[in-house]
Amino acid sequence: MSENFQELKNIFSRTEDALKVFMGILEPTIENAKDEHERLYFHHIYEEEEHRQDRLAMVNPKLDYFIGNPEASHSSNHEFIRLLQDISLEKFGLHNFLEHLDLALFQFKDTEHEASLKSLRDMTYEDYQTIKAMLNDLNDQFEGVVSTRASIPTDEKEDKAEHLKVELYTDQPSHQNPRKPSSPAGRNKKGLTIGSLKGR
């Protein structure tokens, strides 16, 4: 368990560093927005990620405690279960960060920020695949108490209509190129994709 938590701590540390870079790109964009729509759009993204920074600042010390005290990691410890649920929420946060990076890549295409954003996007995608697999295992191990419905993205909810999901963020093998559909049928799917958003 402590090994899993150390890996989660590494993911969250990378995310914190990535957030600083990303928010540093957004700040001048908000300040110099060409209109109120652009300002509100990026302010909303910035605010969500700032909130996430605050959550990570609370989760990381708890992770440190359970890394240092593995004997406390059991299902009868309510603080431990609460931490697992907090981690599940941060998985959702990582999913949102992935979407925000993809949205920013449209805004900053062919600019000095594009390469940095692509690098952050690739790292975040891999970390998201890792944390999803880890949370699935923990959820099985602790009889479903880890993941609540509130921590599952729309794209991964089985009872949601397909047209409400973005194909790019539905379950895929981690080795698959996230920007390419897995089959011709996937390319003809009517649901939203990042490509279809570009012309909106």
C-alpha cells in the first residue's frame, strides 16, 4: 500500500509543478483577453485548477502520514477511507486537467507555449492512466468504498448517452495514441471529439 501511495505522491507532485506552469501561461492570457468571453473562459479554467492546487495541498500531508505509517492503512480507519475518497476525487481532477490542457492547445497553437503544453498533456495523460488503474485496484480491494459517483467523469459513466461523452477521454489502453480513434467506426462516431470542438 505504501508503494502505491508513494507513486500517487509522485503523480501529485508532478501535477503541482505542471499546474504552476499552466497557470503561469493563463495569467497573462486572462489579463490581456481580447474580450469578456475569453477572459471568463480562461478565468473559469484557472479557478478550477487553483482550487485543485488547494486540494492537493491538503491531500499530500495525509499521503505522507500513511506512507510513514502503513499499519494505519486498513478499512476500519475512517481517515484512511476518507483519504482514498480524496484520491479518487483527484483522479477526476486529473481528468479535468487533461481536458483543460487540450483546450489550451487550441488557443496556443503555433505559439511559444505549444511545446510546453504538449509535454504537460502527454505527462498528464500517462499519469491519468496510471491513477485510474490504481484506483480500480483499490476500489476492488476495499469493496467499492473508494470511488463515489461524484468522482467519475461523464466520459466514464456507463449510464450516460454516448453523444455527451468526448471519445478522446473514454477508456483506452495507455499505449494508444490519445489523439487517434481506435477504429474507422470510432472515427465515424457522432459523439464530440476534440477535433469536432475545433471548429466551434
